[in-house]
Amino acid sequence: MANLKTIDAETLLSQPMRQLPFLVDDLLAPGLYILAGAPKVGKSWLALWLCTRIASGKPVWKFSAHRSTVLYLCLEDNRQRIQNRLSEMVGGEPDDLSSLHFSTEAQTLTMPDRGTGLLKQLLEFVAGHPDTRLIVIDTLQKVRSAADVSYGCDYNDLSLLKNFADQHHLTVLVIHHLRKMKDDDPLNRISGTTGIAGAADGTLVLIRSKRSESGAVLHCTGRDIQTRELVLEFNQDDRVWELRSDSAVDDPVPSEEVLEHLLVWLRESGSFSGTAEELSATLRQRCGVIYPGNVLTRKIRSCADELEQYGFVCRFRRTHDRRLIELERVGCVGDDGIFAGGENIDASVAERDSRAVSA
């Protein structure tokens, strides 16, 4: 039997982790997600629209989407119905949807060591389309073969899909139904045992109070996303769910703001070695901004890739009595201070600070 592979906490804390990019910023990260709703509530319309937006690289409401190949397993439909829905949704829009693929048939889930079934089919598709970032399975029950409805069976089946998503750094979105029983917690309304939500990285639960109403709430929860409720309204003409409001409160300290101030200061200083509290005091003195030490640590970890693009590497190191953040120049940022998107770092910071003062 193989030994456990372990890592101690101090070593883990000292390693900057590369963050896998979101598929849809703040909404869909790599991993397994459940989109659940009552029958005929409009979840398949929502899933199809998501597919068209990601395949064309267009925003999903206010959230940026990253263009990629998409596979939609619409196992309750036929090609004629899919064609009709696409025509109603996209109409005469000139979007290139050649990277959106459909299939109305698929095998069921089997254990991966058997080398057959849905996982083998998905593996073959991804091998032929290596830029695939989203796979939609509509619906879960269509790819399950076991009649067992126990927690263990639910968890094991969903874990197969989660492991596939993790191994290939993509998002698997599974369409599922809600139980008829009412509950204040949207997760408790997902049909089946809690093993389904427990195995998933995130859940999107679409709830409409009355069948005649065009409005609904999309309850979003997950390990990598902020809990939020998106109030939606179904546009009957375009067959699209439109965003009306978002319950999530914006991050009081955006990562982009921290990155900008760090880069402005690092262009002058070149490097830093000290605790998070010492870095906080330095930024307060030099840039006039106040960031708590724990916030700086978290933001620097998440911005490690961006810092490297501008010629700086970050390291986290433990001494006998302190945890240190080390920022070191390894390349040339340039004297023009160009930030992502062509912005000048100093100018963008000054403009935002000016707006804050005037407000």
C-alpha cells in the first residue's frame, strides 16, 4: 500500500499557488457545478445561453467569460429542438458558434478502471478538442445507471465527474431537478441525497415562486465563489434570462487596487522582505493606503501570476518567530509603468484616489 503524501502547514503557506482561471469570473470556476431547478422552469434555456456566451467569449450578464470549446450533452432533446432553440436565442447575431458542440446521446457513468462509458467518451472529446473548458450534462439522471439512491451512490457518481473536471482543469455543469418539498435552504431542495451537493464544487439553484411568473432567483454557492442571489427575469422574446440584481456585496478591497499600489511602490523600491504588517505600514506611509496585513497576504497570493508578468516574484517564508513576505524584481517592468490593458499604473491610481476624495 502506498504511503500518504503529506505536506506540513508551514511549507504549504510558503508556496505561492497558481490560481486556475475562472471560466466565468466570480461565477464558474474549474470543477463540478450543479444547476438545479424544477421541471420546465427554464434551466435548459439558461444552460444553452451560458454555452453560447462562453463559446463566443461574450460576458455572462456582468461577469466576464473566457472563450473556449464547449460540449453540451442535451440528452432530453433532439437536434430539431436544439436548432429551434438556438434560432430563437441567437437569431441573426453574427457570433461564431463553431466551438459549441452538441450531442443528444451518451453512455452512462461507469467506474474509470473499466475503460468504458461516459468518462471514456468525454476523454476522447477533450483529447480531440484540447481547449475545452465547459461540459454541460443535461440531465444527471440520463447518465446514471444505478437505481440506488443512497448517499454513497450519489456521492460516488458525482465524484467521478468532479475528478474528471479536476484532472482536465475544466468545468462540468450538471443539470438536475429539485424535489417538490419546500425548504428555506435551496441546497435542501436538490433532488436526491445531500451527497450530490456535497460532491460538487458549487451549486446554482434556480427557483421561481409561481409558474406564471417570469422572474426567478439563482442561488449561487460554492467553494471558489462568493455566495450570492441573482434576481433574473425571463425575456420571452429572446428566450434569455436577464439579470435584474445581485445580492453580493463588492469586495471592499479589490485585488486590482492592491496590485496597482504594489507595482507603483515596487518600481521605486525594487524589493521587499518583511511581515505583512510591515508591508502594510510601508504602503500606508508611501502610498497613503491602508490594507490590513491578512488582506495583503491573501491578495498577494492571488496576484502572484500578475506580479510575475511585471517582473516581480513573491515568496512566503517562515523564520523561527515570523512569517515573511518577500517581493523581488527578476525582470524589467519599464519606466512607462504600463499596467494591464495599456493603463499607466500611476495615472490609474491617481484617478481612482481623486474620485474617492471627490465622493
